Amino acid sequence: MQNKLKQNERLLLEQVNQLYAQSHIASLGAVTASFFTGFFLWPLVPHANLILWMTAAVAITLLRQSFIFRYQRAAASVKDAPRWLKLFTRLIFISGIIWGSSAILIFPAASITHQVFLSFILVAMVSGAIGTFSAILPVFLTYALPALLPLCIVFWFAGTPFQQAMGAMILIYLGLVSVSAYHLFKTTRTSLKLQFENIDLIHFLEEEKHRADTINKNLKDEVKERKRIEEILKKHRENLEIRINERTNALKESNIDLKMEISERTKTEKALKDSEEKYRLLVENANDAILIYQDGVSKFHNQRAETLLACSTHDLSKTPLTELCRINDPDFLDPDFQKNLFQRFSTDTAGKNISPGNARKIYNKKNKLLWVQFSAVPVTWDNAPALLCFLRDITQQKRLEAQLFQARKIEAIGTMAAGIAHDFNNVLSGIQGNTSLALLNMNPDHAHYKKLKDIESYIASGTKMTRQLLDFASPQSSAHQRTDINQILNDTVELFCRTKKELRLHTDYKNQKTVIEADEGQLRQAVINLLVNAWQAMPNGGDLKIETKDITIRETDNISYTTAPGNYVKISISDSGVGMAPSLISKIFDPFFTTKKRGEGTGLGLSSVYGIIESHNGHISAHSRVGHGSTFHIYLPAASEQAPGIPVPAVSPSDDAIAAGTETILIIDDEPDILEIGREILEAIGYLVYAAPSGSRAIEIYAACRDTIDLIILDMVMPEMNGEQVYDRLTKINPDVKVLLSSGYSQQGQVEKILSKGCNGFIQKPFKLQQLSQTIRKILQAG
């Protein structure tokens, strides 16, 4: 430490010597530059300011030069170096202030050219200071900063872009020259250090040479003494050879016995080593974490224990497992529990079997939540009781159990939602039928006409809600065809963001497999629902990111237990909104669950998205943190090379006129109210109507009157005989029978199956009188 301190003092003295030795050039340049500046700026600035500035610049330079001469005559020592450095720093700081004041006292505001000249003078002065003052970096900065910063400030506040650019360039230059001065300062110090080290090395070598000469002299004396001793040893050696021969013969006999013993011991050691190696391989490659727990800490553990708990060997051997894993159970691995278990193991032979452990929640050192199955058995370790502990990671199993529970819950909710939607559609059908009858012969000027029309709009809203429920509960999707997913995303997102100017859209389409088999309308609806959800989470605007990429799911990936292996397109829709708490993630796809205020949402948006994605054999998941936004991940199967399925025919009349008729129609429905209202509607527009409350009754009527019945309106969901069974019986009676399917369910699943058999059309409850009448006419007129 003392040598290093002396070396630093010598280094400082040498730096001060260089500083004073190189300052003659700086003084001469300062005087020359001050006169040259005064001559060039004389016509443009006040003469009094210019004379005052030149006088100060020359005076401080001469004063500094006088101290330089005094320093050279004084022959400064190591102790004097700090005082001379402080004096020089103060003088150079004053000099820097005077040169920097030129930007205030003699700044040529009227001439850009002279401003540039003044900039070049100050830059040149600082550039010259790199070589003369950078022997000590603080001295250079003491001069350069006050010399250039005022000019930068003046240029910056001058107002014109050119002057601001000049100020910025000078500021950048100041940073660059400071870096250059720093490197020169480091180079100078390194060079001086090497010089001092070389001098010290020479002195050291001289001392070592002297020391080596002394050692050589001592060695010569020692060699003489050794020769004398060797003569004595030679005499004793002859006697020893005789004794050695005698002992050798005895040793040969002993060696024969030892070889046999060693051979046996080698075999034993090899067997022991092989056994140890087998057990080591078993322990080190075990999928479970294995620990020997004694005195509250781990005495031995395998690599899996460190990986699972994210702990080092030091952590496991010094810190109790309950603290490392944040286990709040006071009885877990308690010392008394360990002793009692060992005593029970010693006295009870049945306790020697390791019982299956209970699942416990722990946190590893990286704060990652883990579920582990813990088992323990008493053992003896280093002649003391211990526990052989096994920790099996069952986190993925727990996660899959939670996913299975959630999926089963949603499946049950979907089944219930489908039933509710079907029954609600029947209610709406009754309301719509009565409304249509009331409007049939009502003049638009009637006082109740508008109110009845409002009822029809409310029915339409209710119908939309029930269809969302049916989409959520539907196991299949209709009208699947090959679709470019990137095109759907791009068109939908751009259209949505045109009206949401507060959103910043970011897209990143990285998938190569862009074609999927999907119902384009349903898919667009799912994307819009997610976009609306993201927009509502960002009331003050934010970032909306759409990303796609190709992924391959294998059987071992476990993204979801419902996701089959194969090639998928992964769609990620992210927002920077308010986010959600973890407790809400498992509920967001439930029908009617919403975090919005009463009246702001129905809670069917995300549940319908879930139903649509599941109907496309895909999967959707959500990740969110409060204050960090939400991300929805959608996995859709990439299209195969096979041709898409044939879309299901549908009848969608658009004319609002009522199409009357005189034919005979058989209407079949198990709901008495729906059956009665349907009969009244058909009779009101001219048809002769038979009404059947069940499938069996309908077959009886049709078998008796098949020649007079022109069309059958068949409900899909009925007790005893469903719509498909009734249709099959009707076609056996008359293969050319004309049937219009009617159901509260959407046009998919069993409806598709019946339509593919040759059924003539489908109409979804509730329907308006105009829609029903035109659908009937189209089927009847089709021949």
C-alpha cells in the first residue's frame, strides 16, 4: 500500500511537470488568438468590450506564464506537486471563463460569418488544449467547459435553425474532445506508470543480482561439506547392502501374500464402485428432486433438486427448505416431526415403505409457483437420523386439471345456454307471431303501429343475443371454406381502427400458412368482439398489436388437453389497457360474466368468441396483468390439402312483402303456443293448415292426407321423435315430400344433416311473417 501511494505521488509530480512544460505553447497561442480575434471583430462589436476582453485574456495568459517560469526555477518536489496543480487549475479556469465570456461580451450578433469565425477561434483554443492540458484530465475540462458552453447557450437561444445547429455541433464537439482528452490522459498515465515500473524493475534486478552472488558463495561452501558427508555415507552404504539383501528375501515372501490380498480387495472395490455408480446415475438422472434432510437443512441432493427449486448447493445446505420454498405449514419438516418419524421407522417395520406424498404449493427461488408431491422416509446419514425426501413436480398436471375443470364447466354452461336459447327463441317466436298478426291488417297511421314495430326490433335484439349463446354452445361451424386468415385479420382490423383514431395499430404477420378452413363471417365476428374488448380496456387510447405465426403442436406440448397435435396458425391480439386480475381469467369466457357496469355489456362477447373458436377445432387462452394490458392467443388449424366441405343451403329472403298462398300446409311443433300462432299466421295469409303437436301425430295426418298436403313445416327439437326421425318417416311415405325445417338452433349440426338428405329449406325461429311467407312460396314454386 505504501509503495502504491509513493508511486501515485511520483506520477502526479510527473504529470504536473508535463503540464507546466507544455504550457508555453498554449500561452503563445492564447496571446496570438486574442489579438487576431480583436483585429477581426473590431468593426462589429463595441470597442470598450473588445478592449476589456483582450486585456483580460492577455493579462491572465501573462500571469499564468509568470507562474510557469517560477515553477521551472523552483524544482518542485513530490510534496509541492498538489499545490502547484491547484494554482495552475485556478489560473486555467479563469482563462477558460475569459475565453467563454467572448460569447457574451464580443459576440457579433449582426454577422453570421463572424459568429462562425468566433466559433472556430474557441474550438481551436480547446483543440490546442487537448495536447497541452490533457496530462491531467480535470485541468482540461476546467478550461474547455467554461470556454465553449456559453457559446453553445448563446447559439441555442439565438433562434435561427442554423445557429441552433451550430450550438449543437459545438456541444457534440465538446463531448468528442473530452473523450479524446480522456484517452490521451489515460495513455499519458499508462506511459508514465510503465516508465516508473521499468526504473523500479532495474533497481530490483540489481538487488537480485547481488543476492544471487551471495547465494552462490554459500552454495560453494555447502558443496564442500556435502562431499565430506558423502565419503562417510559411502562407508555405511556397503554395510546397508548386506542388510538390504537379507530384508529383500523376506519382503518377496510377504509380497506374494499381499498380491493375493490386493487381488481380492480390488475385486471388492470394483464391485463397490460399480454399485455406487449405478446408484449415482439413478439419483442424478431421476426426474424427482431427492434430498437428505438433516438438522433443518439439506446434507445431500441431486441436480434435479437445484433445477426444480432454482437454488444453489450453498442455499440448500445453509437455509431450511421451508424458508427457501416459502412454506407456511409449521409442521412441514419440523425437527420434532423428523425425530418422531425416525423413531416410528425404527420400531415399526410397516413404516419402512414410503407412503405417497401430498400435493403442496411451493415457490422456488425465482418466485415461480410450483405444485409438488412430497414424500419422505427416515434414514441414517453420518450416524444420525435424517429424512430421505422426494419432491415430484406436478405443476403441469395441476394446470391440466384446472384446464379440464374449466373446459367441463364451459361445456356444461354451453349446454345450459343452448337450452335456454332454444326456449327463449320459442318465447320470441310467440311474441313475433302475435306481433306479425297484429301488424297484418294495421294501417301504418295507427297509434299502436310504431310500438309494434319497436317490439319487432326488440325481438331482433333478443334473437341476436340467443344466436350468440347458440354460437357459444355450438359444437360445429357451418359453411366452412378455405379462407386467408391474414386477409380477414387485416381487413377487419383496418376497418375497426378507422373509427378508433385513439388506437395505435401494430401488425406483425409472420405466418407462412395463411389458409384455414373457416366460416368467414363467424371468424370476423370473433375478431371484432376481441377488438371491441381491447378498445374498451383502453378508454384513453393505447397500443393494439396483432401478431400471427406458424406453430406445430406435438402430443407432448400440452398447450391444452383439447388441442390436437398438428400445424396451427397462432393469432395474438394484445392491448396496453387496464388488464385483469388473475382471479378473473378463468371466468371471462363464461356467458353473462362481465367486468363492465350494469347496462354497458351483456357478457356474451367473449363467450361467443370461445364458442366460435372451439367450433373451428381451435383453442383460445388469455393472459393479463393489472396495469399491463391483456393478450388473447388463438390457435386455428392450418388447412389441409383436401377440398373444403359443401356449404349448407339456406333460404334468406330479403323482400319485405307478404307472399300469400292457397295451398295446404302441415305444421309440426311440440309447443302448443307456437303451434297455434303458426296456424293463425298461415291461415291469415290464405293457406289451409293442419296442426300436429308431435311427430307421431304428424305422420298419421300425412299418411291420411298426403295427396292434399303441399308443404310440411317441421320443428327440429321435439320429445319422443325428433325432427330427423320424423323427416325419415315422411320420406318413406313420400320421397318427394316438401319440408321446411324450423328451429331455434342455428343452421348447423343436425340441421345440416337433414338438409343434406334433400330437405327443401331452413328458417330459424323467431321469424317474421314476411320471411316465412316468402320462404314457403320459393319452396312451393320450385316445383
